[in-house]
Amino acid sequence: MILERRLIKPVWTYVIGDAISRGLLPPIEGWWKISSVPPKRVTVDAGREAQQNRADVERGKPC
């Protein structure tokens, strides 16, 4: 929820609002009302986990 509230929604509002004001996108009622799907879990070591997932696939293990 923090990621959505502090990053996703403000960026969406800025980028899409700017495109609407420039005439690049048509104004649609409620365009600012969005929802997002967060990742299963947040990790601080995504690179290590991705490397482990690749190693598991090479060994024939499902992720």
C-alpha cells in the first residue's frame, strides 16, 4: 500500500494528467482512479533470489 500511495499513484497522475493536458490522450472520467497489484512479497535481495530461481530451473526444479 505504501508503494502504491507514495509512488505509483503520484507518477500515474502526473504522467497521464500531463498527456491529457497536452492533448495526447483523451480525458476520460475517473482516469485518476487506479488500483495496482503488489508483488507476492517484497525482498531486499531480488538479484540473489533471481539467480537461485535460474539455478533451480537448470536443475529441473519448479520455481
